[in-house]
Amino acid sequence: MNVASLLVELVLMPLVAFVVGLAMVLMMRRIAARLQRRVGPPFFQPLFDIVKLYGKHTQTSHGLVHDLGIVMAVGGYIAAETMLPVPGMTGIADKGGLVVLAYVMMVPSLGLALGVGQCANPNGSIGISRALTAMLAYDVPFIIVIFGVAFHFGSSNLITIAAAQQAAGIAGWGVSQMPLLALAGLFALHGMLGKQPFEIYVAPAEIATGPMVEMSGKHMGGLFVMQCFQLYTAAVLYVTLFLGGGENWLSFLAKSFAVLAVPVSLAYLFPRYRTEDLVRLMWKWPTMIGLLGLAFLMH
Amino acid sequence: MTTDIGQWLGHLIGQVEGVQHRGRHARRQRLDVAPDALPALLELLQGKGSFVHLSAISCVDWPEDGQFELVYHVWSYELKTLVSAHIRIPREPGRYLSVYDIYKPAAFFERDIHEMYGVFFEGSPSMEKFILTEWDGPPPMRKEFDSENWVNDHFDWQDYHPDWLNDIESRGGGIAIRPDEQRFSRKAKHES
Amino acid sequence: MRAENYQSRAQPPSHEYELNFGPNHPGIEGNYALKVRLHGDTVIDAKADGGYLHRGFEKLMEQRLWIQNIALVPRICVPDPAPMELAYSMAVETLCGLEVPARAQWLRVLQMELSRVAAHLFTFGGHAATTGMYSTMFWGVADRDLILDLFEELTGGRVYHIYNLPGGVRRDVPDGFLDRVSATLDYLESRLADYDNLFFTNQVFITRARGIGPMSQQQALELGVTGPNLRATGLAFDVRRDDPYLVYDQIEFDIPTETAGDAWARTLVRRAELKESIRILRQVVARLPGIPGPIRAPIPNPLAWNVPAGEYYSRVESSKGELAWYVVSTGGAKPWRTHIRGPSAMHAVQVLETLVQGCRLEDVAQIMFSLDACPPEVDR
Amino acid sequence: MTSLSDIPVIQTPPEAPARGGNPLANVFDDFIRYCRSRSLFMLHYCTGCGAIELPPAMTSRFDMERIGIQPMVTPRQADILLVTGYVSVKTLKRIILTYEQMASPKYVIGICSCTVNGGMYWQSYATAKKLNDYLPVDLYIAGCMPRPEAVIEGLKALRDNIEAGTSDNWKDYYQRYDHYLGNQQRLFGADWQTPTEVIAEAKHYGLFGPDTLGEHTRRLEDHRKPLEPLRMTLNAGRLEHME
Amino acid sequence: MTPLDTLYLASAATLAAMLVLGDWRRAGVLATLMYGVQLALLFTMQRTGSTSFDLSALGFELSWRFDALSWFFAVVTLGTAFFASWYGAGEWLRAYTGRRRLFQSALAANVFAMLLLLGSGDLLTLFVGWEATSWAGFLLMALAGGLARDAALRYLVYAMAGAMALLGALVVLFQAGGSFSYEAARATLAAMAPGPLWALIILFGLGFGAKLALLPLHLWQAAAYSETPAPGSVFLGGVVGRMGLFALALVLVGLIGIPHLQALAVPFTFLTAQDVVAWVAALTVVLPTYTALKQNDARYLLAWHGIGQGGYMLLGLIVGSALGSAGGLLHVINYAATQATLLMVVFGVRHRVGHTDLNRLGGLVARMPLSFLALLLGIISLAGLPPMSGFVSKWMVYSSLIQDGRPFLFLAAIVGTLGTILSVYKLIHNLFLGQLRAEHEQLNEAPLSMLIPMLATATLAFVTGVAPGLVLGWVADAQAAIGLPVIDYTLGGIASPRASLDMLWVVGVMFAGFGVGALLFYGAGGKTHRVHQLDNYAGGHFLDAGMRYHYSDNFYAGLMHLIGGWYRGSFHWLEGAIGSGLSLVAQGAGGWYRAINPAFYLLAASVALIAWVAL
């Protein structure tokens, strides 16, 4: 691959992720609205929100770290998108692989955590402490899933993993080969999205929306952008690991939206767990299912 | 029923000095109590009479008599009767004993009366302000506090003079209040 | 805020910190505040801070005519305003010795119970939202709106009805109104199953609510708790039954109780009360057409109405608990003194402060909403 | 003293085509304004009894999200401050703090008659009578209380105003800060100070007007403890003595 | 004179100079320069070499020589000593109230002893070097007195117990092979029966593991390292524990060999010796990391992490594949840079504030921004996130575990990393973010003499993260020296078909991402306006300056509701049991040690061991 086309991919991949992410946010809000028996937001609402927030006339900042936190949060995801192969574009997925991606995906969280910390608001700090705890919770099944997939395909390279599945057809998809791991992965995905019942870290009624408490204007806009990337990354990663990755854009997007619709639909039917209940749940069911799947896989 | 409870109550309060009983209504009994006797009476009502629920403490200002009337409404879940014990205390210095050790809800009502009337209750757990924490005027519920004057001194009024009203006024109509009777709005405007 | 508050001062050298729940906080009902001192996520103690909704009702009422005050009183408790006007009217009626016609009494029951259903639906929504269960809130508030429509038809006002007058009610039911009440009740009953699935038997909600803010009966009695919160501790006390007013002694209804005394029990009691209210309403719908008569007792010219001297303590059961007015008249055109005893005056201050102590940060809002405390009743 | 008719209807001259007469110069600004009007976050703060009609307006029956309005928890994120009903003096202080913490452009809507003229609490010692003395109000929705339809109508009117660029009252707060501060001081006492630095903000964003400073702000300067942000400092002077 | 002679001479000269001139005002600068000279000597010499002098004692020849492994560890040692000494050369030394000569000498003695250990040419010199290191370490730990002395005494108990075990192992080996030389030992070990071999592994494990603070011999380390004066703590925390790893690498990998360990099964189980060591390492990763999560003192928090990171190194090493062992060894140098940075920052805060209590700090970023930057880089590296070097070495360990098909070890490693992320966020949040307390409003940035070394080590950690190939060469040589498969590396990382890593690209893309993020943030939208910390959301309330509005204590309260009980239960039980057991032994041993001639004691212990093994 020559450098020019690689550069084009590096620019295009985050851009595509953002646009698809916007649609995913819209889908999420529409699903919520339908479950709550109402109409829901207009089609361009996610875009309006982001443009409005960036277009605020006054922007309140609590200091340099507050700003840099948002830069890291958005930038980290932009970097992560280039490691996620999509149909026709692989970016630098071969330079890092699954483990690197998993860790690059933690960088935005850390950036956000730093930014929130600078705000000197206990609501934000409590939110971050809960978010990190939740990360500890859902990463255990997630790591088991990653291990299982990497072991099964003999590589932690996402391109190889996707190619192996596509070569074998639906029977070779991760979800057919490792159904238990796929299930555990779905749990972890739900936790990663931070929707109910795993939503304790934003809990408006307790900590006034936690990490977002002091975010205004483009800080908040950055978080909205980050949410687009987050939804996209989680869905696409799942599709790449278990649903054969992207053969073409149509099936790829269909699969991604379908995967995302599962946790999002469940989310609006539940209240939120308390932190320790969340951790207990994550360390119990998905972890057990994941380990069981791993046992089947390795023997 | 009334007489039963009345007799029973009469018997009960016979043990306390300075209590006058007036049964009026099946479930409403009024006691007029000497201020000294009230704590003993309430203790008796709660301890022996099953009047465990202090429904409210009301304060009534009687400036002509120079007195505050304090009314303790207690309810018995078993007898299903409300007893109101009335006492009168001098307006100055306006101090009385707290009944918090007998009825815990008293803390709220006593604090409230302290804020609104300036009656100080000795022994109440907290006489800090609660509702009027950022208020620096006199206790507002006292009869001598004139709310309207206060309002005129502290607030402006929306000056609403649409064209149609101006029209009417120019034709000699309008709101029929003589300028010296106007309590707000334009009065403030004219003065300023 | 005064400038000296911003002078830098050494902070207490402790590991505790403070959080303000409210006044601008989704975890607080209405405009109210709770200053919470925490260690980690455990509440050390909390201090209620009211007065954000203070309007000085009691002072205002001393300056207005007896009849004018009817318009003022519903504003004291916004989610459940009907019992306010009723209790005030009852006090005035007792002072004047007015006999309220039977039909008016039945109409008042109709209004009371509709208001109770609306208030409970609202409370469920609020309580669910504190646990992150927004769908229940969206449904509950929307279903409550159907009752507000009924109110609008009956009284002209969605929220504040000003339907009671001393001596009776303002309007009789319009044609076909009772059918529409029945239809709404049918709808609400059919929805209960959905609410059960979504909320009341939701395992996550039960995990969240069970054992939260527990209160023993002894403690409840000491703290002056009333209403559903008291019944959730096992004491079947209801003003409608034990200090009857209107025609509640002619109506069949049960007083649901629970024994656990926690947030979960309080919610279950309210849910059961919702069903009881529907039962009462059905009886009203069935019997109202058979009750003839005027809807108002004759009263003197309301603008020059000197209510005889006296004092009365009138009590009703609002959706939140025992609601009482102490009204003193000196025979003038205006009340000499009115004192409102809202149930939330206890629940939102002393009870809340007590229950919140030692609980978790996650549960503070839930405790407040499960007590169904209504701040304007505290602030007046 | 302001009256309703004095509430400045800011005649924003349509942004002068300063950029060399390029017809597309304002496209970007128009787009931003359009987005602003289509995405309104309102503050979740029930200041008074009118708030009881907001849940119906938000929830399934009337669904505010249809027109891009959603509730937000903290003032930082919100665009609209809905003052729902009477404001007691104690609440008014919080409302002013909240308003100053919001990010501009921000809009104030007075719902219920009480915000207009005190409503039925006109003789109450505890409630402020006229909201636009203390904050620049963009829109009043009268009624006691206005129905959800009215609330939504009002919000739609606000939306149209924003889109048309006629809802710029937030600038008035910066430009006539002295006036608002004077009214606040009259009610709360001369030593009133919020932790937000409106004057510094006005300077920072070029929103300084002729009436930003005045006798009241001078009085503020006398007693106030400046709350300048914590600058990152290196204190290089103290870094000497490197051997 | 061989280059190694020169190095030893320079090191001894440093020690001598400090003994003489230690009280001099500029002693710190002198020491730093001399460490610098040693470092320069090290870089100019060959990776392998030997001394021209041999000592003979008790009829045994003592010889010293360097190989690539020694050289690698010597670089870390001298580098850490150089930066630590620099850190303590300026303002820190002026403010230091203790005995300066003693301190400077102790540091120099440590370096010298460690060089002796690293250069050991046979098992006997290994033991001599080991003892010298232990005693020098004790000196450094104990000199602050008070708490530090108690902790150091505790350390001594462990060290002596370890020394006993070591001596026993040497005696057994000597009995079996008749020589102390490595070659003889290697041959002996290869032919040894499983029983004695197990005994030897356990004895060596106890001996060296005590210094590496392997579970369950880890209880002494946190307090002992934390209470040492700042540069000493930096040095100890950065490198001293790694001597245990060096020795384990030498013995377990170099002498016994990974294949032999794999072949050595634990009776009645399906585990091998390799699994056992790996699991000890994995538990050393997890448990101390979560103990660190509960710490409220920044120094202790870091010290506990030091223990946990030692587990990663051993874990990588014992996996034995080219990738894993390279990761383990690479982590030594990465970790040294990281931990030195972190400790320097923390002690810098201590220098300014007077304490490191995480509950009484906060908001310092506004006053100590460069320290914040150094700490930020340090925690990213410690937590093992890109782009810092800690990520590279941890990635290599993870990948080797995936390739080796060891899910549970992998899980343990990741859980350890997650715990690290949690606790380092707590560290940076409670120190630098949040509400600035009133008493810290006039605080200054750490002095330049402290800032430069901490920024330098942070930069090292960054540079080796971006281009791990710079140091992977050393690692590859070290791998070769102990007979491990050699890693195939590039400048940017690893090129292998199963797991490849190119940090140049990863970091490049990350920074491109940050750049785009920054462009989005600073380019779009209006300019930001900074506000005071009291201008903050407090539920619509006014914050006032006397209010404590900073969430710090029990930072992960929610998690602690779940696992807090485990601390009270198993962790504390374990620590209590080991602690009281050891203190009992130690009291007895201490009594013996004082009462009876140490030589006799050593002899008796050896005899007992030999009897146990031989019979």
C-alpha cells in the first residue's frame, strides 16, 4: 500500500466513523423515544446539537487540563478509528492489532478523566471513579473475549481475523464458532456503552450527570462527538470480532446497527445498577459465560 | 363516644393543674392549659393517653392581648381523637419551653414559629433559620409586620401600559383608583 | 452571596466533603436543597435547606377575604392540590356551621381520588427517574395527563381546580363525564400490568429499592410520619377511615399496608392505593347519578362574609399523608390566622434527614422520592 | 426601573456583509444560528409551581424532543433558563448564579404570571415581582399555569426568534450589567457578589457595552474578592539555585 | 586494566569520595558527576568483559565478569543512580536535615554493591554481592530513623531469611557439583533429580524473591522504600528490587533453563515449575496492585505498584518465549524510568507541601504544572497505555501470553493493569486535580534541580515508548546471554506475523488524532474563558471558600463495597499470617543472631538444610 492511499484512509476512516456515529446516536434516541411512546428527535438532531455546542459564544473552561482532556478524548478515538478495519480500508490495523486497539480505546477515557478532574467538582470525580470501576468490571469479560478470539484465529490482527471469517462464510463467523464468547462480548459491549443498567457513572439524580457536570460549549460538544465514536467503535469492533467484519458497506453497516440496537433497546427497560451490583453482575455472568466459551474453544 | 372520651380525658387531665377542658366535637377536644402545665400534660397524654402523634403546633398572634397563643394538636391512633392544647404566653420576651423531648416533630414546628414569630423555644435542638435563611427583616408573621409596605419598599412593579389602556385613559377612563390610593406601581414611579 | 464567603479559608482537615443536592438538581423534588456531608459514597449527615418556594401563604391569607383564599390554597402543593382546597373549605364550613349537600360531598370525593391517582402516577415517574428508569416517567406522566384532561373538563383547570367552595363545589359534572371517567379508569387499570412489568417487578429496580431508607413503625410514629409512608411500616392509619370526612364512611375501600418500611414498601403501598382509589372512583361513578340535590349550600355575599369567631383544625388524607388546616377566625371578613400542616413538613425535613444518614449517595434521591416529599408544603 | 416595553428588543442589524460583500459570507453564521434554534437544552430546574407542566411537555404526550429540546442538568450545558413561576428572593439568587454560569447564547423564559408581575403573590414579602429587573428575559409565557401546549408554543416562538436572530437579550446582560447588578444589589444588599465574573467575561468576549460599568459595578469593586481563575504558574523566580 | 576494572574503580572512588566529602555542600553534584562518569564508562565498554583481579577467600576464587545481562542491569542501575543523585543534589540536599555524609555514602555503597552483584562471575561472588547489596540497602533504608528504621529492620529480617535460603542452596549445589562456577552448576542442575531440584528452586526463589518482593514475601517493601529519603527512595524504587529479578534470570533461566522448568512437573497436578513461578508472578501482579488501590499516601501507593510491576517482569521472563522474556526484561528499564519519574514528582510535592497524604492535597496542577506533566507521563507509562514505554513491554507480555495460550495469566495481567489504571488516576486526581486547598494557594513549582531529572526520565520513558527498538537491542543481547530465544525487533517495536507492533505508527496516529482533536477544539468554536474554581456547579448553590468540595478519600467507594471485604478478609489475613509468622521467626532469629556468633548460625542453618536435602 502506498503512502498516499494510506493517508487518505487515515483521514477517511475517522470521518466515516463520525458520520455513522451520528446516525447511531440518532438511532439510539429514536429507539428510546419509541419505547417511551413518543416521536423522538428530528433526523439531524445529533448534528444540530454538536454544531450548536461548538458554536456557543462563551466557553467556560477550568484550565488547560480541562481543555486537553477533551482533546485527548476526541483525539484518542480518532486514532482508534484508524485501527479498525472497515470495508475497503484497513488503515494501520496491521501495525497494532487487537490489544493495541483495546488500550488505545482507554486513552479517551483517561483524557476525559483528567479533564473532569480539573473541574474540581466532586460530582465529576465521583462519576469518573464510577466510570473507571465500570471499566474494570466490563473489561474482564471483554478481555476474555479478546483472548478467545485472538487464540481462535491465531492472531491478534483484526485484518486477519476479519479475513478468516469472511473466507469461511457464516459458519466461520465468530458468532457461529464461539457463540458463548459472542454472548459474553455482547454483555461487555453493553457495559462499554454505559447505558442502563450500567449507567451509574452519569446518574443525573445522584451526581448531576457525573463527568459532564462542568462541561459546556465545545467541551460538551467534544463529548457528543466522542459518543458518536464510542458507539461506532463498540459496534464495529463487535462486528469485526464476531460477525465477519465488513465485506461491503451495506452489510457492514446493517450488521453494526443491528448489533448496537440490542443493548440500546434493552437499556430503556431498566433502571441503573449500583456500582457494586454492576461489578458483581459483570464478574459473574458474562465472565462465566466467557470462560466457559474459552474452555470449549481451547479443548 | 364524645362523653366517654370527654370523661376519660377529664379524668386524665385531673392529674395536672391548670387545665380546662372543652369538648366540642366528636373527634376534637380543646384544652386550655396554663403554660407551666403544658409539658406535664403532653407527657401524660403521650405516655398514658396514647396520643403519640403531634400533628402540629400552631402559633396565633394576639397583639391586643400582648400574647402569643400556642396550640399543640396531638392525635391518638387508638382513641381516634385530636386534642388541641392551647396555651398563651406573653409576647415579650416570647420565650417558651421546647417539647422536643416529648414529641420529635416539635423541632420543625418550633423552628418554624421561631422564624415566623420570633418565639424562642428553650431546649429545641435547633433554632437556626430554615426557610428565611436569607431574610433580614422582622419575623414576618407578626401582625405588626406589613407585608405590603415591605413589598413596596423592596420591589418594583411591572409597569404595564399597553396602548389600549392609554387610549382608554386618555378618554378619561381606566382603572378607577385615585392616585393617593394607588399602592404600587405608579405611586413608586411618581415618587421617583 | 457575600464577598467574605470567597475569602480563602483553611478547609476542615477531614476526609469528608460536601455535596449540595439541590435546589437545581434532578435528584431533588422541586426547588429544595439537601446539604449532604459524605465520606466516600456514604452519607454522614444531611441538612435540609428549604425556603426556596416560600411565598408566605399564611401571611397572604390573613390579608385576603375568606373566599379569595380558595384560589390561593391549591398552590401550596402543586402535584396534589385538591386536598388543600378541600381541607380549607371544610374548616370554613365548620366555623360557619354550613351543611354541605350530599351530591357536593360525592363530587368532592371524585375530585380527591382523581387527584390522588394523578399524584401517585407522578410520584412513580419521579421515583423511577431517580433510579435511571426514564421510561416509567415518560409513561406515568403521560397517563397522568389523561386525568388532568378530566379535571379540565370538570373544573376548567388542569392543575389548579379551585373547585371547592365553602359550602359545596363550583360545578356539577358535565354530560357523559362519568363515562369518560370510567373509560380512563379502565385504561389505567389495563396499563397497570405494563407498569408492573416495567417497573414494580423489575428485578433491577427491586435490587435498588429494597432495604433502602428503612423505617420501623416505632421510628415512623416518633417522627410524625403519616400517609403511605406510615402505612408502609404496617400501621393502617388513614384519615379517611379514622377521622372520616365527606362520605368516605359510606364507601368501601381497603387500607393497603406493607411492613418493610423501605423505599420498595412505600412504592408498593402507593401502587396498591392507586388501585384502591380506582375502586373508590368506580363507586362514585356508580352512585353519583343517584344522588340528587344541590351542589352548594347557600352562602352569604362572599365579598362581605364575616365568618363567625372560632377555630377549627380540619384534617384530610392527601396523597402524601395527613394534611391539616388550623383556621382561626375573629369574626372578620378575613381569617385571623391560618396554619397549614402539610405532610411533607415532616417527611422532607426531619424524616429525610434521619433516613439519609448513613445511606449511600446513590440512594439519597430515591429516599426523597420514595417519601414523596413535596417541598412547597414545607416552605408554604 | 424597566417596564415590559423597555425590555430591549434588540435590533440586531443583520450581520453587515463585512467580508467583502461575499453573499456566502453569512452562510456559516446562519447555519450556526439555525443549529442553535434547533437544538435547545433547557435547564432542569423547577423554580416554582409552573414546573409541574414541564414534565407533561417533555414526556410522551407532548414530547419536546420533537423540536430538539431536551432537559439538561447543570447550567453549564443548558441554553434555556425556564423560570417557572414565582421566584422567592432566596431562589432568585440561585437563578442569577445559574444564569451567569450558563454559556451564551442563553435565553430566559419567564413562565407563569408570577414572573411577569408577581401574580397572585403580589403582596408577598418573599417573592420578586418582576423577573426582567434582574435578568434579561427573552420571552414571557403568561398564565397560571400555562398549559403544555402554551409552553411548547412559547418555545417554538423562541426557536423562531433565534433563527431570525432577534433573540439576543443575553448580550444585554453584559452590555447593561450595571443596571441588572443595581437591581440585584437593591434586593440582596450592597455586598452581593456572585462567583462568576461577568465583567471579565464581557471583556474577554468583546461584549462590553457603555453601560457594562457604572456606579453599581464600582460598588462591587469596593468590596469584592476577585475570583480570578487559577492560572497555571511556574514561579520561575523560585527555580533559581541550580548548582 | 580492563574497562570493567575502571568501572569498579570509579564506583569505589565514588564511595570513597562520599565517605570523605559527603558533608560538603556540593557533594551531591560531585556524586552525580561521578555516577555520570560511571555511566559513560559503561557505555564505552564492551557488553562482556571481566576484571583483571581475582580474590581468593577460604580457598575459593572470587571472580567478576560482565555479560550482556549484567550490562543491561548495570545501565538501569547507574542511570537510576545518576538521575536520583541529580534529583537530590540541589535544593533537596539543602533542605535535608539528616546526616548527609551517611546518606551519600549509603547511595554510593548501594551502587557499588549492585555493580559487584551484577558482575558476579560465579555463585560465590553472587552470594557475596547479594549480601553486600542487602546490607547497603539496609543502610539506605534505615538512615532516616523512626518509621524508616522499623521498616528497614523488617526488611533485614526478610533479607537475612533470604540469605539463609540462598546459602543453603549454594551449599547444596556445591555438594552436588563440587564447584561454584556457573558452568559446573549448569551441568549439575541439568542432571539433578526432581526432588532436590524443587528444593533448590524453592530456596533460590525464597532468596531472590524476597528482594523482588514476590508474593508472599512482599510485605516489607512498601514501607521500607517509602520512608527512605527522596533520592534514596527513587533509587530503591527504581532499581534495587530488580536485582532479585537479575538473580532469578541468572539462575532460573540461565542455569536451570526454561525447558527444564517446563519439564519439571508438580507432583499430583498438571502444573509445571514454570506454571508455578508464572502464577506466583501473576499473583504478585494482582494482589499488590489492588493493595495499592487502597493506599492513601502517594509514596506507599507507588511502592506497592513497584511490587506489582516486578510481577510483570518475572511473568514475561518465565513465559520464556522471545516476545515474553524480552517484554519482561524491557519492563525493567521502562519501569525504572517510569517509577523514578513518579517518585521524583511525589517527593517534589512532598518537598513543597511537606507531606504526601492523598487526602490533604488537590488542585496542584495550577501551581506545579511541570510536575503534573511528568506525573502524567509517568502514570500513563505505569498504567501501560500508549504512547509510553510501559505499554510496549506490557504489550509484549500480553501478546506472549496470548500466543502461549494462557488465558488466566493473561486475565491476571490485564486485571492488574486495570487496577493500575484505577489507582494511578486516583494518584493524579488527588494530587493534582480537583480543588486547590487554601493553604496551597501560594505554592511554587518544584525546584529546577528536581524538575530536570524528573522531566528527563519522563522523556526517556516516552522516547523508549515511541522507539522501543532503541533499547530492544540491549534486551536482545541480554536474552542471548542467558540462552533465551532472541527477539526480532524493529525500531518501532516488534515485527512478527502473529503479533506485530509498530509504535512509530501507533504513536504517530495517536498524535495525529490528538492534533485533529486539538484542531477541532481550538479551531472550532469561540475562545475559552477560564473561571475560578468556586465558579462551579453545586446544585445551584454558592460555593464558599471554606467548603471542602473535593472528592478524595475512599476514591473507589463503589468498588470497595464489593471487594473491600476481601481486603479485610483474605488480604489482611494473608498479611497478618505472614507478618506474624515472620515476626515470630524474626524475633527468634534476631535473638539468635545477636546472642550467637553469626557464623555459627549460618553454619547451623546450612547443616540443617544439607541434612534435609541430602537425606
